[in-house]
Amino acid sequence: MHPLRTVFFGTAELACPSLRALTDRADLQVLAVVTQPDRPQGRHLRLQASPVKTAAAALNLPVWQPPRAKDPAFLEQLATARPDLALVVAYGQLLPPDLLRIPPHGFLNVHASLLPKYRGAAPIQWALLNGDAETGVTIMKIDEGLDTGDILALRRTPIGPRETAPELHDRLAALGAALLLETIPPYLAGRLQPQPQPAQGASYARKIRKEDGLLDWRRPAEELERQIRALSPWPGAFTFLPAVPSPILLKIWEAEIVDGQGTAPGEIAEAGPDGMVVACGQRALRVRVLQREGGRRVTVQAFLAGHRVPAGSRLSVPAT
């Protein structure tokens, strides 16, 4: 029996465990890996390959990088390859109907949420920001909408009380890879009945923006602590410490909720070896690890060794 001919679409790190898992299966043949074109990144804007391109190169797989998935030349390239099935994880482009019709078994997608909740670009971050107790992964058939296709399989997992976005990302990436491999055989055999997504509970997880990282100390400490965990490593949760000639941008990497000190939001009630206690709208945060712009991550104790923070200093509160 010939192995199933597949083409894998992916760009972000979330997709790499699925790609590696597929190549370990003797009954699957990955004909090519489709990923986004190299993008300029960093201070010097050097072209950077996607994580999936790097993984594909290590696996000696052909890599295709069409600027747009709807380009006629790419449609012809995929049709010529004659895949039986296409698999998609965090590719980053909507796929046109002409493309979706090429493989006889269609396109399957791994999405890092329990659909229909958190369709869109940032399901992991929004699950953490909203304080969800659980999340999971969904295997769905791709249609013309944004994460609206029929569901083939779901797997749930609890979110840890101190779990960060990178930690949850890695768990969901592994969970999605395992569920994808479990789902393909019964799907091809016709033993899985695709289920339309329910209209109730549908939501959209928009892309995270840099300004989402700004901490508003008027909000409850519980919300700010989730913001710190959810927006690591990018854009990072940040605030500003008053200084001359200009405020100092501080990224907050680790903090814990403590009882408030009855001071105004943003006011530093305590700064010492055990951390920096900052008043919030409700309760307070004890900051443990932070980073000055252009510097490295350090403990608050190490930061205070080089920066004077007078009692009563107040971290910035966004203008209303």
C-alpha cells in the first residue's frame, strides 16, 4: 500500500511538532512544506526564515514559499504534486477555494483552542488574558472562512494557575501533533463524521498588538498578573518608571498577587530584596523579575542595586 501523499502548510513554531511527527510515520509521505516567505526582522532587518522552514530544512524536505496562497503559479505547483491530503498548522494566510479543492481529502487544520471559541490569530494569549480554566486543540476541516470549518476532533487541557504563554504554547503544540496523528486514519477511513461548529460560544482572538502590553495599574492585580503571563515573550507587559531626563520603560516578567497597601494605583509601596510591591485597582503585585529597555532580565534586587527608587514613586497610569 502506498503511503498517503501530503503537503504541510505552516509557519510559526506551533507547527513544528506536527511536522516532525508526520515525518516519523511510514504511512505518510510529506511531499513538500509550504511556509511564508522569509521576512526582515531585528534591528538590521535581515531576512529571517520561519521556524517551519528551518525545521523542514533539518528534515531534508522541499520548501515552497509562495508570496500568496492564491497565486496561479502556486496553485499549479500544488496540483502537479497531486497530494491526497493537505495539513495546516499556524500557516498565517486564508486559503482560497481553488486551493482547497485540489487534494481529494481536503485540508485539515490544527487550531490551538476549543472551537468555536477563539477563532483567529492569538487563541493562546486570549485564553490566558481572560483567565480561562481550560483550553485545548481542535482538528477541523478547512473551509473558506476564518477557522469556521467542521470539527473532527477536540482535546481539552487545564490551564495552570501560573502558566505562561510560552509554556501553554509548547503543551498545545505537542497535544495538537498527537491529536492530528490520531485523527488522520479514522478520517480517511470515513469513521469520523465532521460536526459543524455551533454558533453559540463563537469568539474571535484578534492579533496581539504592542500596545496591549501596557499595564494599567488601575485594573485589578489578578488581571495584570494574567497580562504578564499572557504577553510573554512579545510584546511583554510593560510600564514606565519616572526618571530624568525621560521615563524608563520597564518590562515586567514575573509578579505575584499580594494584599494591597491602600495606596494609589501604580504607587510603589515597597522596594527591596523581596521585590517591588505596586498598588493596583484591587490588591497589589509584587514584581520579582523585570527588564529595563535595552537591558537584560534581572531580579528586582539586582535592578535596585543600580537604580534608586524613592518611596512613593509611582509607575505610569495610562491617560484616559
